[in-house]
Amino acid sequence: MLTLTLRHLERDGLVNRKSHPEVPPRVEYELTPVGRTLIEPAITLAEWAIAHNPDIERSHRAYDDRDA
């Protein structure tokens, strides 16, 4: 699944992939300039998730209790 996700990101132009013909094989990935523009929004989303984690956990418990 990780390989598929990385291939999609490569196809979208968000990461570059460099394969090294070694044993064992080695592959390096790096963000493209367009991919780097996602860093700030990703950090903002992570901060939101951390700040709202108690609310999310409460919602999980309420949902699970309702269906129990």
C-alpha cells in the first residue's frame, strides 16, 4: 500500500523517486517544489487534530456507546 501511495504522489508531481541499482535495492524519495507547498497546510491540519483530539475521542465514545 505504501508503494502504491508513493507512486500516486510521484504521478501527481508531489514527490521525486530515485532508484539506486544496488543489492539490496535502495529508493529515495524527495518532495518536489509543489510537494513542499503542502508542508504548511499539513502542519496546520496536524495542529488542528491535536487541538481537537479530546472532542474527537468524545465523539468516538458516544458513537460506540450508541451502537453497543
